[in-house]
Amino acid sequence: MIPLYAFRDNSCDPRKCTVKKLERAGFLKIFQKLGQIPRNTLILDPTAEQALSPADRFVKSLTVLDCSWEVLDTGAISSWRIRRALPFLMAANPVNFGKPCKLSSVEAVAAALYIMGEKDRAKELLSKVNWGIRFLEVNKEPLELYASAKDSTEVVKYQALFI
């Protein structure tokens, strides 16, 4: 089981924050400073040059960035050794429903776990929000294809089918 972390900069409403819900449920640990994040973690970073794939399933841990991308110091993130972007997926969260690549943090973590072979755990995380199962319904076909890929190159090839 891959340990889960989140960097949270407190830019969102704490009552609606999906990572706070996951922390309360015992699924992940939140860090308030980038320097607290373990250096050997895989960071989910939409600016990364490599797509997440099943080949990443042997990482030491997984970290989601729960913050405003307008204020994040992307230079600090770019120094991380293992950064991956999620492939094309549609949001099912109430704020961005149906918008491509506008995932909430719980959707991002669940998608990563699903792609890396931890499908049941992904479903368990999504069960913590009332719209979570909808994310799997909306993205069933792409998630299955991405999870069947052998590497990042194949994930990008499959992604082209949905863009």
C-alpha cells in the first residue's frame, strides 16, 4: 500500500477541502510546507513532462498538491526527482463537473491509485465524498486503458483517444 501525502497551502475553503476529509478518515497526511514532503515521493504535478503510468506503482509514496496553482512556486516543485502528470480525465466534482483536467485533490489521488493498480483503495477514497463514485463512472474507459498500459509512453498514446 502506497503511503499518501498532501501539500496544502490553505487557499481553499476548509469545509469543502477534499484532502482534509481524507486526512480525518486516516487516508493521508497533510504537510503545510513544501520542505516537509519526503524527497523520494512521487509528486502529482500537471506541469511534469512524464505521464503517470502503472510502471510507477513501486514508488515510496504519493503526494498531491492541494493548492492554488496561481501562487505555487513551481520552481520549488520542479526540483523533485519524481514528478508525474495525470493523463486526460474529466472532473466529476461539483465545482468543475465535466471539465477536462480540473480534478479535485481526491479525484487526482484516486486516479493515480487506480492507474497504479490500487483500484479498491481508489474507490474507498472516493467514497468519502458524495459525488466520488461519479468520477469513476465518468472516467471508466480511460482509467481502465491507462491502468492497462505498460509505461508512460503507452498512457500518452491512449490519452490521445480521449482528447
